[in-house]
Amino acid sequence: MDLIWIVFAAAAAVAVTGLATAWAQGRIGPAVAASLAEKPELATTAIILVAIPETMVILGFVVAVMILLRGVG
């Protein structure tokens, strides 16, 4: 029974961060497109703003791996 909860916790760690990233990029994308239309020199800043939410998914994956390794071992 404990294995089910461990797997569920690992899946939740990835799912929640994935949904949060999707929501954030859904808000950032149109704003970046509008700002690039007015000021093309902001391209570097735009790339950074789009890349920052991706780190949430990477951290969620790391947490999921840690949960699985700790729970199985």
C-alpha cells in the first residue's frame, strides 16, 4: 500500500509543476509576443522569461526521482 502512495506523490510532483509551468507560459507567451512587436531588442529578455518556468518542471522531476529513490530503497 505504501508503494502506491510513493508513486502517487512522485506523479503529483511532476504533474503539479507541469500544470504550473503551462499556466505561467500561457500568461508569458502573449506578453512576450506583444513586447517583441514593439521592441525587438528585448529578445534576450523574452527568452529568459520563457525559460524560467521550465526550471519548475525540472525541479519537479528531481523531486519525483528523489521520492522514488527514497521510497523504494
